[in-house]
Amino acid sequence: MRNRVFIGVGSNEGDRLAHISSAIKALGAVDGVHVVQMATIIETGPVGGPPQDPYLNTVVEIDTALAPHELLSALKTIEQQLGRKPQSERWGPRPIDLDILLYGDTVLNDSSLIIPHPRMHLRRFVLEPLAQLAPDLIHPFLGRTVSSLLIHLPADHAHPVSP
């Protein structure tokens, strides 16, 4: 069975654009994963954590036969391959960050994975690119479309970035 999945992608260390490009290429090379499309890359300020450089963020739509935890494992492997180290400080800087935002209509909450992503509806840097790909997609918990969630968020300073 194939599933429509949306992955949040972000980077704020090193060559941010190269990290994002490498992550998406590596994701497409995972058995059972097909990259369908990618939203525009935007630059945003960090949310939470210590003082740090701005992020580049996007969302990628994939089609996958992998189960949620198998996909999470693949994402963690890609992050490690691109230089991400375990962090002691939450929301600290990182060369790459890959998060499962939505996995079909799946709702999951265990010690290693929460789907849908628990804070996605509060983050413009997630909803703005997600709305480019799937504006009418309905959030499984909130029962609202991505575009509706985006409209109700306060504006911030997200800027498109040319690849």
C-alpha cells in the first residue's frame, strides 16, 4: 500500500541549500520512496532555542510504501549522513532537519513518533510551503484545511529563496 506523506525540511548550518538538496536526493534514493514534488524554499528566523542563524525551509511530498517508523528511521539516517549530531539543547541549530508532518490520514502518538506533527499548525514555515503543495488537505485532528490554518496565523518574515 502506498501513502501520501509530507516531510518538513529545514537547514540553518553550513551550506543550507546544498544540505536541503542532498537530503531530498537521498530521500528519493530510499527503497519504497518516490519524491513527488517540493515547495518553494523560504528563509525564516529560528523558532525557540538559542540564538542562531536563519533557516531555509521547504516541504516535500512523497509517495511511500514504508511504514511510519520505517520512514522515520530513513529520515534519521539521512540526517546523520548529512552531519546532524544528537543535540542536548532543544531547537538548536542543525545542518538538516527532516520531520514527518502528515502521513496520509494516519494518527500516531508513541514515544518515538507523533503524526500529524504536533506543532505544524502553529508554524508558518511549515504551513506556507505545505499550502503550495496541498492547500485543501485536511488536518486529521483539527478538521481544517492547510490553507485555512495558514490564513489564521500571524504574518512573519518568510522570504522565497532561489535554488
